[in-house]
Amino acid sequence: MRDMLLLGMRRGLEEILDLFSDRRCLVCDAITGFGPIALCRGCARALLAERLAAALAPPAAAALDADLSGLAGVWAAANYASPVRELLLGFKHHGRFAALPILAALFCQRFRSLRPQYAPDIIVPVPRAFLRYLRRGTDLPACLARAAGDRFRIPVVRALRRPPAAAPQTRKTRARRLKLAPGAFRARRRRSIAGKTILLVDDVLTTGATAVAAARLLLGAGAARVGVLVLARGS
């Protein structure tokens, strides 16, 4: 709750400042004029292209090399390419909070298209490391989960936590990620998990080690099925 309030305050300040200055594209810095327009036409077209490419791509589950009973599917809202990459990194590392509505809308559009085939009971975000959250002040998976939960009226449950000693996965090789992933999470609120169909939410899928480890833990804690939806899928 505190996270969303802080984001709301910062976004409100940005909107006030925007009234007195030209608005520039969040990706290429081209002037888009006054008002709430955050992307130029070229970047908006590129965003749509990446969304369509991800929607038409084969499900990502086959790329995980995981024989995990109960894993319903792994899907992505877009490819991890320009302009999605710049928007995501700008939000996570540079405090460009104006990117969040675009990213959340992209994520929710993909979720809406999946609902006829996969209707979760609850949404579970992949948790961030506490020290990383303190340093960045952002938690994109939690923001995406909350946006989808609010829009489609599905409860968001923080059913996973990261132990303080869990090593971050960033800049690790695939082999190292696969080795570290099983100890990256702990389950909590098991009564909220038992028997449920869960949508697991993360920002980027690369090796899939994080998604598999989190899904395996949820299934082991009693979840009936787990589907993974990420904002972007890397190569």
C-alpha cells in the first residue's frame, strides 16, 4: 500500500510539472507536445509490433527445459526489445514513473487475451530482494500484479518471499542461475495458496530459472496450477 501511495505522489508531481513543459518521448526523447502523451508515434508503433510479436510467438514454456507437472503455461506481453526494454529499465533504474501506466496497460492487455484459456483465482508477484528494493524504490512485478488485480478484480497475494541471503540473479550465467534459483524463495500464506489456480507475475523472463523455481515452490505448497505471465521475454 505504501509503495503504491509513493508512486502515486511521484506521478502526481510529474503530471504537474508536465503542464509547464514540452512532453518528450520516454524512449527516444523526441518532443511529443503538451499533455499526457508519453511516446512518440514511432515508438508507439514499435511497442505495438513487439506486443504482436510476443502474442504470436510459441508459448515460452518449451524454452524452460522443465518437466513440471501443474505448470499451465508461460506467456509474455512483449519481447525484451526496444522500446519495451527502455521503458522497463527507465522505470526500474532511473525513476521514470511515467513509464508505469504504459507497461501496466501492455501487461493487462496480454492478460485479458489469456483469460479465456487461463482464469486464475489469485495473482502472485515474484518478490524483489529487500536491499534491491531499498536501493531502487520500485517493485515492478508487484505493480503489474496490482494493476491486473485491480482491473480484473482478482486478489493479489504475496505468497512468496526472498530470504535475506538469497543471491540476486542479475548478470549470472544460465548455469549459475539454474543452480541458485531453487533457494531463492520461501512460501508463505499457504492457506491462500492451497487448491488455487495461480498467475505468477514477473517482469522479464531470461533463462526461466526464477519462474520455474517460484512455480515449483507454489505447487509444492499446494497450488493446483500455476501459469506464468511476464512483461517481457528475453532471447
